[in-house]
Amino acid sequence: MKAKGLAWLGTRTPQFEATARFFGETLGLNAEREEPDFAVFRLPDGSRVEVFGPGDRDHEHFTTGPVAGFLVDDVEEARAELERAGISFIGPVHHYGEHSAWSHFVGPDDNVYEITRDDPQR
């Protein structure tokens, strides 16, 4: 497996409003989606930052701080290689459409990370 870059960063926070303002207003990232307890910001290179508030129930496993997503060519193949190396995954491989997939894992430092393949059209 070879990581090609950082494609995604997600953070869960009880300070949702302030954190979303920080990414949107202070850092100047383009808000792509804004909902109660969920916001998506897009960077110029196409990578994304997602902020999850306390009401978000889909990311309760994000307990160690920001989660970085490493871009790979094939999530299933990369996951199998990491599992052979002794890495533990959280849940299944998730798919969004035909070309996007991701899977969360626990690193040797006990932090949560992700491998991801992203469709730039999303």
C-alpha cells in the first residue's frame, strides 16, 4: 500500500459552531455543506474538512481528535494489506457512489485514521 496524500480531515467537537466558523471564516475554506452538527469545507486541491457536532451519531468513534484520511488507489486492497500488518479496523468499508470509499482504523498510537478513495466530482 502507498498513501498518495491527505484527502480528508474530520473532527468531532462539542464546540461545533466555533469550529465551523474557524474553518470557514478564519481559514477561508469554502463551505460546501452546512447543517446542524455537520459541515463540509472544500480546499482548493479538492480535499475536504468535515466538522461533526455533539448531535452527530455517525462519528461517535471519533474520540481521539481530528481524523486524517490517507488517499489510496484501492481502499479494499489497502485495508487487506493493513490488516495483514496487524492494524484493526472500525466497521466495514463504506461506499459513496461508484468511485468513493473509505474505512476507519486504529493506528499504533491508538488514534483513529482513515484510508480513502475519493471521486473528485463529488
